[in-house]
Amino acid sequence: MADRQLSSASITGRLAELGSVRWALHFAARRRVAAGEDIIELTIGEPDVPTPAALIDVAHNAMRAGRTGYAGGRGEQVLVEAIAAKYSKRSGRLINQENVVAFPGTQAALSICMLAMVEQGDAVLVPDPYYATYEGVVRATGADFIAVPMSAENGFCLTVEQLENAMVPNARVLLLNSPHNPTGAVLNDREIAAIGAFCQRHNMWILSDEVYEDLIYGKPFASPFDNDDLAERIIVASSISKSHAAPGFRSGWAVGPDWFITRVQSVAESILFGNQPFIADMTAHALTHADDTSKNMAIAYQRRIDVLLEVFGSCSGLKPLRPDSGMFMLVNVSATGLDGSKFASRLLDFGVAVMPGDSFGSQAYDFIRLSLTVEDETLRRAALRIVNCAETLLPGEQST
């Protein structure tokens, strides 16, 4: 038999430039830090507070009690019940265990739900800017990724007009994210209702990433999941990664119509087959006991936003966008003459690592994204370095 060249599946080509490539600058910064350079890292959204001790105790005690075996494919009953209770209380309608499936994090929930929703020949609408992994989540299925350009002029809040302008006949899903990463935009009830009506008119699913639900600054949270009229077309995905400062535990979920969640479970079992019982116990505790972690983080992040606005106010080359949620800030750097990617690369030499805006879509091309997850004074030092970098590019301005 003649030799045949081995090859990989088409999915590997579709995702070739959509994984760690987006985080190249972050990894470059890590290498320079390892080499001894003084670089302040503002790249990733990892809470700078410890996971609550009570949750660590629950996980530890559960392991000691033998909760280290296999879990059910839908998730441990104690966790599934806690998730169902959370969304029953929030939505005002009865959410059963059949409406819930547990996952190791929001990323897995989004990816597997998307696999169960679309395939080649379908399309998914994704508001742009978007979280860096979303394009991979869609393209892994073989479906078309349709960016929906949003505008900085209205704070990157998604509108029905923007959706209508981007609409294609084969669109089957809107991948929605509010509170939004990377912009920090928060949609209100009226905006959510209009978007829901759009999806009803076009008979589309809504896959809603709500991981920042508990990190909003002074605005009410609104979700299409809480609209009874959308109950049969909405899937919500979330986790305790941000709300309880527990990203490394990888504990998330999806909630939606029972018939669809049963089908999602079958897909999930072929890839994951449940998550760790001791983490399920910890997550159930997080969802059923009062905790101030997200409240305290929100207070700290608002204070740090004020620090950045104060420092950046002295520099005409930096135009920050005040976020209404989350742990990031976008800053428009186009007045320096550079786009976000070139500015971020140059900024490494000034001792600060940030994410270039184009990692989050074309509409963030002129922006950089800063994480708020460092101590106030460290963030102030980083902000001064960013101003210094910008002022070297501005004629007639002196570096600080």
C-alpha cells in the first residue's frame, strides 16, 4: 500500500489562529517577567482576592469525606438543585433539575451548548467587541461567525438596528454577553426586551454568557432568561469564577429548556462526563450561602477605575471608556498615532502588559484592555507608565 500523508481534521484549521495566539502579548510579558524585568501585568481577568475560606473548607472537607469519585453526567444533585433554585428565584418561574447541566467552567458550557445548537451551514451573530474565545466557540462547530459591529459612541451597548444590519438568512443563534467583556457595558431591561423580540422574529436561540452578573456598578442586572416570553429560546451560561474569585476550580453551568438541556447533556458526556463531586459541593455552598466577595471586588474595582480616570485625564492621547461592570477598562489610544496592538507592544518596553484591543474583534482595534485586578498603588504606577508611553508619541507633550 502506498504511503498516505497523515492529516488533521478541518476543525484544527478553523481554530489555528483563535487560541493562545490571541494571548501572545500576555505570554511574552510572562517570559520577560521570568527573566527578571519589572513588568506590571494587566492582561488577564483573574481576581486578586483569595477564594473565600469557607469554600476552600467545604472542598477540603468533601475530599476528606470521600467525595472524589465519578460524578453524574448532568452534575451532582446537590449542585444541580442549587443552580435550579438560583434561577427559579431570579426568574420567578419554576426551574427544575431537568433544566440544568453542570460544566467545568463557563467556557465549557458555551462551547458544548454551541455544539448542540449549530453546525456547518448555520450562522451565529456575535456582538463585536467580543470575548477572545467566542470566535473559536463558534468556528469549532463549522458554523459561520457573523460579527455585529457595536459602537463606542453609545458605550458599546448592543442595539436591534445593529443586529438587523448584520442579520443573515442562516443565523440561528445570538451569542449575548451582558455584563460585557471587554467593554463593561450593561444592557437594561428595555434593551434586552428589544433584543429578545428580534430573536423571536427571526426564530433564533439566545446563548447568554452572564459570568459578570454579580460585578455591576450601580445598575440593575437584566437577562433575557428572566423574560417568560423567551423561556423556550434562551440558554444561560455562568460560573463561580468571577462572583466567588474561584477561576481555578472550573465550576460552571448551563440552564435552559429541559428538552434541549437533555440533548446538551449527551454531548457533554461524550467529552467531559461530569465534574468533581468535591467542587460540586463547594459550588452548591457558594450558591446557597451569602457571601461578600463580589460586593467587595466591585467596590475595589470602582475605586481603581477612578484611579485610572484621574491619571489618564492628564494625557490627551488616552481616552478611557468607563465600564459599568466587570474587571476591565478599555482605553482608546488612536490619538497617539498607533492602534491598540502596536501601542500594547510598545508599552511592554515601559513595563506594562495589557491586551491589544484587536484580540476582542475589529471594533476594539484602536483600544487596549486593562485589567483592574492589581492593588491600587500598583495600578497607579502602571497608569503613569502608560501615560509616559503615550506622551512619547504626542508632539509637544512632556513625558512624566
